[in-house]
Amino acid sequence: MNIKLVNSKVNAILKSLSDISLPINIEEIAKMRGLKVIPYPLGDDVSGLLAIQDGIGTIGYNKNEPKVRRRFTIAHELGHYELHKEKSDLFVDKQFIYRSQNSGNTAVNQAMEQEANYFASAILMPADQVRKAIEKANMDLGSEEAIKELAKIFEVSTTAMSIRISSLGMF
């Protein structure tokens, strides 16, 4: 996984915003990046997809999933668009597995999936904003309540927040 590349893409997008307020408006960011974002009844086993046709990307997300999951899915698919659009024209988020029309579940595809997840985490929970929120509330990160409060502020799942805090070396 190329964390440096992912962070540079996320930072460039966040710098292009006139204001960073929480929670991050990921749907608006995707639209600003030229993507269409559409709710679909995708079924129980599919969270979202990214289809690219003639260079135009469309993110479809499962409208029946919880809001925090929908937000992560949109961010994840935006990550595929920003990082991997030259590698495939179809990405399906089916139980966190990347798929394309041309390939199976290879090590390269797993790396792309990890990059898209990291991208989603970094854009929904920017490192500096996470640090500021923790300092502002003087939180004890060993507390389950602190993780819940942070997750609420960023509108992400507690699992996503825990992973992000860990990846930032704050746990």
C-alpha cells in the first residue's frame, strides 16, 4: 500500500476546500471531483460501486445501509476513482472485497482495496482534525466513550474511528 500517495491525494483534496468543517461532506467532495453520487437499492451484500464510463465516474451506494456506512462507502469509492481509475472501469464494494471486470481477488487488488479504505479513513477523519477534537475534549483514548464521541463528531463507525486512531499512532 502506498500511504504516501494516498495521503498526498487526500491532502490535495482537503486543501482545495474553502473550509473544513466536521463532519466532512464526502458526497459534496465527490461531486466537486466530477463524480455522480446516487443511492441504489443494491441488496444486502453490496455496499457500493464505482462505474467509470468515458472517463465519467458514478458512485452508487446502498441506500439501505446506516449513514456512517454510506459515508464510508462514498469515500471508499472516491478513493478508487482518485487512485485506481486507470486500472479498471468497475469497482464493487461487496463485503469489503474489490472486484473488477478483468481480474479476481489478487494481491494487487487487495492492495487497491486497502488503499481505498485508507483513503476513506484519511478523508473522513483528517489527522489534524482528529488531533484537534481529542485535544479540545481532553479525551482519554482508552475509554470506549471517547471513541464513541469521536465517531459521532466525524459521523463514522466506532470501528473506523478506532482503526484511524491506531493508524495515527494515538492508541
